Amino acid sequence: MDLKNMREQIDGIDEQIVSLFKNRMRIVHDVAEYKRLNNLPVLHTDREQQVLDRVAAMATDPVTGDDLSDYVRFLFTTIMDLSKTQQNNDLTADTRLSRTIHQALEDGRTLPVAPVVACQGVDGAYSSMAARGMFSDGKLRFYQDFSDIFESVKRGECDIGVLPIENSTAGSVNNVYDLMKKYQFHIVRGYRLEVRHCLLAKPGVHFDDITDVYSHTQAISQCHDFLQAHPNIRVHLYSNTAAAARFVSECGDRGVAAIASRECADIYRLNVVLDEIKDAKRNYTRFIAISNKMLITEDANRMSVALTLPHEAGSLYKLITQFAMLELNLTKLESRPLPDTNFEFLFYFDFTGNAANEHIIKLLTRLEQQCDYFAFLGNYRELDSSGAIS
Ligand SMILES: C=C(O[C@@H]1C=C(C(=O)O)C=C[C@H]1O)C(=O)O
């Protein structure tokens, strides 16, 4: 057996496959044109079934017993997916989404100057640090709940809303993901903040004096090992890390402490009793800035979409293939159960890319046509707390 010779044979066969594939796709172009003239949908499920049954039958050899029918079914499923992708590209009409994206690309592509920025919690909270990192000229306005942030942007009370969406230790902020379905908004910036949790107490208080610690549930879960190593300290949940710091500064009991940022120590005149008490060496939280206007800055390199997929074998795979074909890197996939359904999910995808690429606009338009629910959440740049672009 000669490997070189075998590979030459494979090369020869590949040439035939490519040549036949090109012929097939040429005819598929004509089919798309026929469908456009006769107003027919791209997908024809019965025809696909016939194609699959026919080619699968050809892939079994009654004499040798060789059976490649499963492989051939898979191969032709992929070939027909590509055929539909091409037809959809041929037929992609001028939709409202593609017009809105083109408009956003033509409009002035800069973020608002000196915007009013909605943040959850109180000053010193990580959201406020992210807000200042993204909008150094912004005027911060604080709200109690994440839903208030969406509301304030919707009502036009604030130009921008800042929300945490993911932490590298504790995972996604599910509340925020669930609220995203309820509101219409556009992501205009992303920010990755390095989170450093400190133990803060009143001046003069030593570590051994501390009996109770207050903080937000996420911060507590990120400091789990530290708290477990000190079981005599009672743990209390608080609405927000900075609010916990403020509570400690106002509380008469000197045995209380808060887990919050170093910035909170300055704002609420507390001392840093212990620096860096989180478990993981590096801990980041990702934030998004939302607006009710689609705004795509020139440096945008990340996209977010939300969609539902049919309950069918391979539907997620087929979707991801479409991203892969455009060499778009998926950076996050989150799924959240849809209320009042039988385990149906809403998927959130983040991927790399800039909407100035016409192929991406076509992909988005296609997804909008294919999915029962589809929302283009935005195309934006993600910065990190060092000021660098990630
Ligand atoms: C080419 C067609 O469009 C689609 C693609 C098919 C294919 O590539 O074979 C088959 C059925 C349709 O879902 C067609 O309708 O024949």
C-alpha cells in the first residue's frame, strides 16, 4: 500500500466532488429564481426527505454489505443546508432589520456625549465603576433593581443603562438575561471589569473583632472559600455590595463588615481590613451599556442576538454552522427557559464581527426569517478596565 498513491486517488475524487457540487449549486441558483418568481418558500421538507431516502438507498451495497447510508444522509443534509443558505442569500429581501442596520451604519457612529447613565445600586457599586469606565463624562443616576434600568432607558429618562451580564466565577446574571426578553433595547458598549473584593470595616476595627459580614449574593458566592474558612463570621445578604458598605458605615455595631470594592472604602470612610478575599485569582464581570437607539460604532467587534430554535434534532448545530461558515467566533452561548412553555429555550449568542460586512447583515436577516423569535441586540466594542480593547 502506497499512501502517496492513495492520496492522489483521493485528490482526483475531490476534484469530481467539487465540480459536481458547483453544478448542483448553479442549478440551486435557478431554483431560487423560480421560487422568487412563483413566491415559494426556500424550504421544501418533503422534497428533502425524498432526496435523503434516495441517496441513502444508493449508499448500501447488497453484495458487499457495506452500509454508508448514515454518512450519506449526514452529507446530504449538510449539502442541502448549504443549498438553502445560498437560496436565502439570493432571496434575502430588503427587510426592516437590514434597513435599520444600514441606517445605523450611516448615522453618526459615536456614543452620546455626557450621557445620563442608569446604574443599579449606589455609588461605589461595581456597576458604577463600569459606567465610569465606559462613559467618563457620564452623569450617573442610581436605581434599585435591574428592571428599573431597562425602564429608565425605555422611558428616555436616561440615555444609557449599565447592566452586569456575566461573572467569570459565578456565571451569568440570570435576572438580567430574563429581563432582556421583556424589553426592546440595543447594546452599544461592553466592558470587562476586574473585580477585587475587599473586607471593609469602620476605622480601628481589626479582623478578630468582626462577627458579621454583609454583601450581595454574587460577591458572597465569589468569596465562598474565605467565608468557609471563617465559620464564626455570620453571613448576611444585602441588596448590593456598595449599599452593604454604606450600611456598615452607618451601623452602630463595630463587629460588622462588608465585602465590597476598595472604592467603597473611600466613599463610605471605611478601612480595608483584608484586601482581595475572592477565591479565584482573576475575577471579571462583564457589563453591557444599553440604549433605545441602535448605534454601531466604527470599532464594533462583537454582536449579540437572542432567538428561539425549533425543537428538532440538529437545529442548534445547523445554526452554529451558519456562524462558522462566515468564520464568526462564538464567544458566548446562554440559554434561558421560556416561561409558560414545555422546556423551550431562548438562546443568547455573542459572536465576533462588524455589521459593515454585508454577509453578516444577510446572516442576521436570514436568522430573522428562520426563527420564530429573533432579536438583534447590538453590535458594539467591548473594553476592559485597563482601558484596553478586548
Ligand atoms: C433546491 C430546493 O430547495 C431546497 C433545497 C433542496 C436541495 O438542495 O436539494 C431541497 C429542497 C428544498 O428544501 C428545492 O426546492 O428543490
